[in-house]
Amino acid sequence: MQRMISHPEPIAPCSKGHAARHIHDLRRASAGGGHGIECACSHTARHPEYERALAEWEQMHQQPAARRAPRTPRRVFPAMPQLQLSL
């Protein structure tokens, strides 16, 4: 079984401009499972961790491996006005 995982920060496209997808194959590693990145023209090998698949993708397409800062969670209702209700 495979799942496509979407990320808040999109994966960089390939060198031909195709959109990249993160695929997680839920089979055991010995059965060919793991994390991989693919587009219309290329794909990485399956890796146990997403970070290793991303590093291979960036190396395949000569993109700098930028260090990503952890994202802070977005507040659901920023600056929600408080109504002064009373009975």
C-alpha cells in the first residue's frame, strides 16, 4: 500500500520542472517499502527516512540541500475578537 504525503513546504521540482511527490510505501523495507520522491520523469530509491530520500532528490537534480528551520504551528484563530456577553 502506498500513500502520497503532502507537506506544508512543497518539495522542489525536478530539473525539468515537473512537480515532485513524496510517496510512502507501507511495506517492510525488505519488501521494497520506504520513503521515496518521484515526478513524471524520475524517482529516488526507497529509504527508511524521508530526509534521506529528500537528500537523494536534491543531489539528483543539483539543488542545494538547504537546512530547513522547524516551522512553528499556526494559530487557528489569530486575533479572534472576544465578545462581552452576559445574561
